[in-house]
Amino acid sequence: MTTVTHQHTAQARMTHPVMVLPATMKALIALSGSAENHGVPHRTLELVHLRASQINGCSVCVDMHARDLRKQGEPDERLFSVAAWRDAPWFDDAERAALALTEAVTRIADGADPVPDDVWATAAAHYDEEALSALLLAIAAVNVWNRLNVATRQPAGRLPA
């Protein structure tokens, strides 16, 4: 078995792509913002962002979304257990549905049925079509940000290079 490792550096591989292509920054901010105010509580969207970022190993987004949630008054118990939401008692059924959908959509290559019917049905039981659209766009948007940050090794705690 081959193990791939990389050194952690405080230096990004390159200038962040959204800084190189400024129109992209505007477009991604608009995409991310389009999920707001469509039936999904802001706190739930932030939990979705945090969970996808954990899965993708994006330290920039994990740091940012955890800090944002803390500023919004989220208790440490919830922040510390987002990755283990299935076994933690601090999430309601709608949040659990959103987190399950987040995991399925983020890990689409990991299974023959990327977004299983039961995951979809549970989400659809808690969110109407407008809110499901917002959730899907929020999940897609954070995954774009995660992939850009991880590929270019943007360091957490800093603004994009």
C-alpha cells in the first residue's frame, strides 16, 4: 500500500484561483449566497458547510465555518460533534436530514447509489422543493470552495494568497 503525505506549509501552492480570475469570486459568492433565505435556517446551512468541509479535509473552510457557528452562539458540544452527528444527541431531525444529504452529495463517487432514496426521502420530509434546492446549492457551493482550497493548499487562518 502506498501512503501519500505532504508537508504542511504556511504557503499556498499558488494564488487562490478566485483571486486570479476575479469574476469567479463574484460568481461563487453569488452561488453561495443564493442558498440563503429559502427555507433552510442559516445555522443548518453553516452545519452543512462545516460537515462537507470536514469530509473534504478543507482546513480553511472547517476553521471558517466553525468560527462562524461559534459567533452565532453554537455550543461547543454541537461544534465538536458535527462529524459524529448520527450518534450525538444535539441535532434535530431536520438538521440530521440535511447532514445526511450533505454526506451523500459530497461523497457521490463512494457508492453505486450516490444519493440513496432513503436519504432523499428523509430530506424531502423536512424540506420543500425550494429548501431542497437551497440545500443542494449550498452543498455544491461549499464543495467547490473545498476543492479549490485543498488543491491549492490554502492554509487555514489566512486570507487567500
